[in-house]
Amino acid sequence: MSTTTSTDSPVIAHSSRVDLDKPSHHLNTLSITSTSPSPTAPPPAILLHGYGAGLGFFYQNFPVLAKWAGRRGSSVYALDWLGMGRSARVPFTIKAKRDDIAGRVSEAESFFVDSLEDWRQKMGLDKMTLVGHSLGAYFSVVYALKYPTRVNKLVLLSPAGVPRGPDYTAPDREVTDEGSSVHSGSAEVATKPRVDQLRAEQKAEKQQQSRTRRVLMYLWEEGWSPFQVVRSTLFWGPMLIGKVRQLAPSEFLILIPQ
């Protein structure tokens, strides 16, 4: 399905499915492009939503961004991440071992970030300004680190993974690295006795948690997403969503790569 404006409009908007290299992989895309592209236009802005959302999250931003695109002769794109919105629902499994935290994180990040790079190539874009919200902001940073020459600017809206400060007393933190560990704000060698001690402390802390929290943490560690839990509750799903829904903070952070 596509929606276009009249030809005398400063921009044309349409929605499309962009097929990626991998079979059955595609990203739902909303494109807002200038009808008078400028050779000196800034790189296009790419809107990247957060966890469990979709490009419709930015619907109130589209009019003003369309004006920007028309005025500057540039473009604006909004994407649905793989597995979200109207993009492809494709299977995904982690192959790294459970103790290989770095490997598991890298696989998960690459699943999303590499699809964005594939999309960029299909769209013929040289550089992009990434505007990411929450998890989309996290992936924007990962993408910028992996493909720095393709990023003009980063605009991070309530970015996930950028806490005010680490809480090293949290019982749910991962402790697997035998080389080094950080505890109470300072670095220390993560010897096996020390790691075993931390794990014992974590186990004791978890035993004090509520039964509901323990069940939810177990499901998460076994690969269940919150939305799988909601879908499994059938008609109770809307009620659960209504109870946990909350507005995201409005603060934002702008980073300009050198």
C-alpha cells in the first residue's frame, strides 16, 4: 500500500516493503522524499522505533519532518525493525553458548543492525542521520560503531543502555568473565572463588524476590519476550498491556560523530 501527495507538493510520501538479501527478510518503510532534491541537502533522517513499537510511534513527528525534507531538499525514512510492525517475522536463535555473553549480545545486535545496513544499501543511501528511540537508539549507537562512515549524526531519544550509573549490587547482573569484573565502583580480578561468591550472593538475593518476578525472569532467560507472554494470555492481553503501559521520558541526547 502506498500514499502519495500531489506532484506540486514539496514532498512525496509512500509506504513500501524493502526486500533484503536474506530470503523472506523485508523491512516496512515509510519514505518522505523531496520533489526538488538539493545537491547540498543534508543526509536523510532515519527514524528507528523502540522495543515492541513500530514506525507509527513517530506519527506526530511526520508533518514537521516532512516540512524539513521539503525545505532542505532531503528525505525522511521511518522503518519497522525485523519482527516488529509490518516488517518480516523471521525466526531467530542465538547460537553462542550461554556463558558467552559477548557472543550472545553480538548475535542479537547483528540481527537488527545488519538488516539496517542491508536496507541502506538497497535504498542507495551514502550517509544517514539516525534518530532512534529507546532500543532503536541503542541499535543506532551499535550501528554507528560498526559502520561509522555511514553515519552523519546520531539523535538519541530516551536511549536504552545509557543508564545514569551502573548498579553493581543488582542480583541479576551477569558474572561470567574470568578476566576482570567491576564491583562497588572499582575494578577487581574476577578469580573463580570471587565469581562463585558473587553468584552465591545473587542466588540468595533472587530467593528474596517475589514469585512473580522470579517467574518473569525465568521466562526472559529462556527466550520468552513480554509480547509472547501477553499473546499466551489470550483475552487477558489488553488488560495486562493497560496495566504496564507508561509514557517514555522526553529527554534526548544528540551526539555528532567526528
